[in-house]
Amino acid sequence: MLHLRPALETLDELLATGAVGSFDFAFIDADKTSYDAYYERVLQLLHPGGLLLLDNVLWNGAVIESANTTVDTVALRALNEKIHSDARVDMVLVPFSDGIMMVRKRD
Ligand SMILES: C[S@@+](CC[C@H](N)C(=O)[O-])C[C@H]1O[C@@H](n2cnc3c(N)ncnc32)[C@H](O)[C@@H]1O
């Protein structure tokens, strides 16, 4: 089913209507400054062992250029660091294409 509207509205509605812990897989690939908000919601929607992929986490290499402080770069850099130390998940950053973050929700 397609939900064509702001993603936060869709995710919040799913959370409010009983979908917590019911998803096997999610893919985040939209506006970068909202990635963290999507991440927090998707973690609730996944069941333990569920898989999340996030696209563009290297942002063409900008995330490792400390002088790059565009809002998208800062958002992605902060989320990468957050996920790296997030005890709720296992993660690996796959460095192909523009960077794919693979996240498994822990049991
Ligand atoms: C890079 S494209 C995604 C392509 C898609 N993952 C695919 O592989 O075909 C980014 C998409 O995110 C959508 N988008 C951006 N901000 C959004 C938001 N706040 N809520 C929902 N969709 C959004 C854009 O309209 C665009 O279609």
C-alpha cells in the first residue's frame, strides 16, 4: 500500500494504530534532516531481529569532512555516530555507492 504524504505522519499513524513491532524491514531514503526522527519511529515499528537500511549515509564523503556543516551533512554525521553507539541495535556501515547503513534491531 502506498502512503503519499509526509512520512512522519505515516509513521506516527502506524505507531498509533497498533503496528508497533510488526515490520520485518524498512528502508529510509528521504529528507536527510528527518532521518533521526524516521529512525526512532522505525525502530519501534520493527520486530526484534528486524532489518533497517538507511541510504546516503556517506553523503558523497561529506560526513568525514569536518569543515562541511551543511544541515544535511550535520544530520547524517550525527545519526551515524548515534547508531554506532546505539545499544538497541547491531549495525554496519557498508561503504558502497553513497553508503548504506544496515541496522538490526536487537532482541
Ligand atoms: C531519493 S528519493 C527516494 C527514492 C526511492 N527510495 C527509490 O528507490 O525509488 C527521495 C524521496 O523522498 C521523498 N520525500 C522527501 N521528503 C519526504 C517527506 N518528508 N515525507 C515523505 N517523502 C519524502 C521525495 O519525494 C522523494 O520521492
